[in-house]
Amino acid sequence: MPATIIVGCQFGDEGKGKLVDYFASKAQMVVRFAGGNNAGHTVVKNGKEYKFHLIPSGILYSDVKCILGSGVVINGDDMIKELENLEKEGISTENIIISAQAHLILPTHVKLDNKSEEKRGKNKIGTTGRGIGPTYKDKVGRCGVRLGDGALPEKELKEVIIAHLMEHEDLLSCFRQDLFNEKVDNLTAYVKNIWEKLVPYISNDVSIDINKALNENDNVIFEGAQGLLISPEFGTYPYVTSSNPCAGGACVGSGVGPTKIDSVIGVAKAYTTRVGEGPFPTELFDEDGEKLRKVGNEFGTTTGRPRRCGWLDLVALKYAVRVNGLSKLAITKLDVLNGFERIKVCTEYNVGGLIVSEMPTNSRILKNAKPIYKTFKGWGATSVKGVTSMNNLPIQAREYLYFIENFVGVPIKYIGVGQDRKNLISRG
């Protein structure tokens, strides 16, 4: 029953896709359990870059089943485009299975998302504007539309659509009956169209497939989206996402009990990045920050937005280790630190003169936290790119990694030293 959860330990964009791709080579199934097309996973195979938003990263292996669980929200149009693009690349999509219980992102959700950000003004969250938040809001508000609703008779589907619309005054600015009916008809047709195009991939209950695989001792990878620090429960609220990116979310979003999980691997960059608004104690506004962004190509896979960059925050990473119950760590993009004469890591915060070693859970407090750094000597012009073993890394790089794992109390088992899927050191 080898079930492995892979989650992000920072603000997202940690390189989870590469690690999932690595594990998928030995797996029979990859399960995406949360998020929507606001996520972006990049995998490089033989020098070619593949960018996925909804499709699980294991798709590059033809014998791996790729499942989108009930915790995912589906933009039907984008899903169809991703499937079509894969087929154009000669990559089979026949092993993709989508939960009928997953909620649909409707065009109305995108409008609500953008309208919400406009209302917030300078207090905006910095969402991707893809309707993710409103879809999850409707899900818990019991007025959402699930992918499986597309199979309903037209009359019943219209009732679901009407229930959705009636919950949103912003969508009902005109109550003229003919316009309202037209809106209902358009959304009904939209959902029906998505259902008809995706029905070959849809399963009424993907938890059956997943649990069957686990009971047969298949290797199953649970792929997270985003990172713990933007979790609505444990992140920098309200500057967070709307799904459950923590390890516990894997069980909720896939229909698997926690007793079936064997290992939880957390992924963190060798530095820290963030997209959108919210506190970021180690953010850099100098040449080092610009260098991290340029060398690390720190631009959003989904939006193209430049990421905010800073030194590695070990206070936050230790917090992620605890909340996720991590058994192993993967540190990615170590090669981006090539050329730095000195490298810093944050080990404590100064909050109004008080030195704290645990991450404040209130964003207003965290916003005022000043990082206290430990400085390491970099490895200068020596490149770690393509190195195949820990022992062959420069001594300075090894000291940096040893300090990280000792500080957070979890062994670093995987180290990313380049973009390609082959550029990953495994320590067993």
C-alpha cells in the first residue's frame, strides 16, 4: 500500500511537478487532489518543456493512470484545450480519469472573481482571476455545479443553474425574466457541452479506482497544488488560495483515508518566492532578488507574473514540516544559487523587538516580522548543475543543505540541480 503525498512547503511554485514526474516513473497512478487551472506544473523532458495546469504531472508516462479528484475544480474549456494539446504532441490521454464530483468553474465564477478583486482595491488578494475562489465558495455554500450535473435531464440541470444564480446578486443586476431565462439557458448549454466533450474521461467515483490501486499495492502519488503558506487554514490568511494544499487535503480531495498514506514529501526551493499579495518576511528588493528572479526564471507558469523573490525562510519551512507531518524533503533549484558569494537563510523573526522562532499565524503580525539571518559562504563560480550525487556537490552547498535538514528535523532526500527531469539527486 505505497501511497506518497507530495506537497508544497512555501507559497507554491516549488517545483512539485518535477518531483511528481520523477516518482511517476515508478508509479501506477498519480492523483491530483486540489486546486484548479490557477496551478502550473512544469516538467522538462529531453530539453522540451511541458506546462500543465489541470493534468497531473504523471501524464508523460503512458502506463500511468492520471486522476483528477473531487477536490479539484475544473475549467472545462481549459481542460479540453490541455487534452487537445497533449494529443497534438503525441501524448496519449486515454489514462486520464476525472471525478464527476469535481466542481465546474463557470463563466460566472470568473466574472465574480474579477469583480471581487475590483471591490477590494488596494486590499486585493492578487488572485489569478480564473474563478477559483468563487467556485470553492459556491461548493461550500451548496450552490455549485458539479461536472456530473451535466448528465442530468435538462429540466433538473436548469434547477441547479438557477440555484447557483440566485445566490449571487452581482449576477442578477437585471431581473427581467427574459434575460434571466436566457442566462439560465446559456449556462445550461455550457455545462452540457463540457459534459459531452469530457464524458469519455469521467468516473462517477474515482475513490473506487484509487483505493483499488492501493489495495493491490500499486504505487500511488498524490500531487498537490500551491503550497502550505497559502492554505486557507494554515497560510497567510486572507492572502491565501481556496483549496486545501496541505497533506491532509490529499485525503479529502481524493477519497482516501489517512491510514493508507505511507509517506509525505515536502517540496521547497533553495530560496523563496511568492506570487500575489501578502506578507513575505524574506523578500528581497535588491540585486540579489533580481538575480534570483532572472536566473531562476521566476515568472508564473499560469499567469506569467513576475514572482517576488527572497532568501529561504526556515521558520516557515519548519512550520510546514510540522503541519504537513513531513517524512522527507525535496530542495529544488539549488543550481539557481550558483554564482552567489554569500547565501542567507532566515532562522528567527524580530517582531516589534521580540525574537520569535515560530511562524506567527496572524498575517498582520507576520507582515511586521523582520528576518534574522544566518549567512553561508556560496560556492561562487562552481556550478552544481547536472551533479549526480550529494558527495559531488561543493562543500559549501553540502553545508547549506545539512544545515537546512538539521534545522527543520527532516532529511533532504531529493535535490534539484537543473531543469531537466534527469537533474535530480536522490539520496535514497
